[in-house]
Amino acid sequence: ERKDGMTLLLTVRIDDAIDRDMTALGYVGERRNKILAYLVSISRMMDEPLALLVIAKSSSGKSALLDTAARLTPPEDLLELTSISGQALNYMKDDDLDRKFVVIGETEGAANVEYHLRELLSKHRLTRITAWKDETANEHGGRLLTVRARIALATTATSRTGIHDENATRFFETRTDETTAQTERILDHIAWRMTGEGAEASGREFLIVRKHHAAQRCLRPAGLVIPYAKKIKFPARSMRSRRDYTKFLYLIKTIAFQRQHLHEAIRDKDGAAYIEADAEDYRIAYDLITGGVLANTMGDLTVEDRELDRVVRAYAEHEAKTRKLASLCDVAWTRRDAREVAGWSHKTVRRSVEHLLDYEFIETSRDVRYGQRHVYRFVDET
């Protein structure tokens, strides 16, 4: 087992190996999501673990993504939870939480402990004073409870609504692929698993799981530096960039940690060994966040919101020219129009339309041709 694990750790394109193995376990497509979820699990072993929030509508596969990443995590390092009661975390032992990959099925299951999780992600500890009373000795006082733990956290939600802003800024945010093409890939894979070839492949899945468990058990604590950190240019348009930039750098460190056996240890003047992140570590991190994760994580609008804005604007511009209107802002359109030009589901379009309304990219309008239906126009920003 250790030999198989080391073979994985010595794979130069380890991101390809992660993608391939998670596909073999049944999660097809969504390469970036799979690799990011896997690396969040790996980060549990580091001083500054990462957190992941997967947002998608029901039945889109968001739980399956985290289930697959959890499956590849050694059981002694995994904590899968459905819900958490209000004070439970305050009474946990350090060893119960420290260096664990904590997977919470839905954010609603952790609604009572949002603040506690935020403190664990930021400060890696919880402190609480509780009252005590000794009836026999007629004494009372306060007792300080402290839980110290570094956790990597992953959870899911159907929308951003209800997620505290202070919590959201601590997560990498990603979304599942809700396109027809992805649905076709999933259906094809389901059918394949019912064939003799698919059944045979399913019988070998335990070998993949065992290999990844062995590989992660071969990872050792290591000092990590990014020699090119000051050369990385990062968006600085908002204050949250400070936190997002830090997350990106820790993502690079996590990748270097995962690839530690491909790096030559360097010793400082005191003889302490450390690893320098290389160009391949940066490439993997860059590929992950530029596929929509950065936009989802940093922006108020999601990638889907911006894409809907783009395609419907193009539709409105075409209509304005065809009908000889003054501008695209004079074109009234409905959610049905948006569904047809985008090729998306009703729920996805409705969600993005609501976001565009909230941020005043569009406005509701009246048009007698559409009766009582919701009609929208783009806001004139001139």
C-alpha cells in the first residue's frame, strides 16, 4: 500500500491523477471542482487549512463532490456531519477536531455554530467561560473552556442567501456544472456502470481509495515558502482581496505540500529544512481559481450571473437593432427569453435574474404586450 501511495505522490502531474481517480470513483466532469475539493482535504495537515463552499441547486451533484473527496480521505482524519448542536463544539476534545477534514452536508446543518466555525477557521481555537456551582461547599465560579483545533472545512448550499458574509469570505466558493452537457456525461456514466465493464471497474474502486489513503499517510509536516510570492499580481479592487489573496497563497502552499516528495528539501542557516513552491505548484493553483472559482469567491455576482448578463445583453442589442430602438435598454425581455438564449433551467435563470436585480444591473418594467408576466430591462448607466 505504501508503495502505491508513494507512486501517486511522485506523479509529476498529480492534478491529472486526482481528476482521473475521482472520475473512476464516479464523479465525472468538473475537473477543477474535484481537484479543489481534494486539496481542501489535504490542507487539514497544514497550519492554515482551507475551506470550500459548493453552491448549487438540488440534485446537481454538490454532495457527491464532497462525498468523493471524503472517500479519499483516511477515516481517522475525516469527520462527516449532518448537523451540529449549538454548544457541541465548545465541549469537543482537541484531538476530536484537530487536523480533521470536516464535511457538513448542508450549511443549514451548521446554522447554530456559524460563529464557532468562523473562529476555528480564523483563530483555530474556541474559548468559553461557563458557570459552575458546588452545592455541598456552597461555592461557585467560572470555568474557562478552550478547544484548539485546525480544521479543513467543506459544506454545501443551494444559494448564498443565509450565508453570513464573514463566513463566506473564508471559503473558496465554487459551483457545480448545471449544463445539459454535464447531465449527459452523468447519464452516460450511470449507464456504463450498469454494464459488465462498469461493474468490474466498480469492484476495483477500493484500490483507488486505498492508494490515496496510503499516499496521504506518507505526507509529513514541512516548512513551506513561496519564493515568487511578491511577483504574483492579484486583484486589489476591494478590501476582501486581502483575505482572498492569502487564501490563494495558502492554496499554492497546499499543492507544494501535496507534492513534497517532488521537491528537494532546502536547509536554512540554522539547519531547519523547508520546501520552496515551484512553478508547477503555481500552475495548478492558477488553473483552479481562474476557471470561475476566483470570480465566485471574490465577486458579488457569480460566474453564472455574469454569463446571463452577457448573453441577454447580446440578445437585447440584436433586438434593438432589428426593431430600430434607441438602445438595448429599450428592449423588454422575460425570464423565458433568458432561458431560451442561455439554454438554462428555470431555477438557474430565476436565481441569476434575482441577483442582477439586487445589484441594479436590470430593473423590472411594464410592457402591455406581456400582460402580467415579469418583464425586465437593462438599467441605463449613461
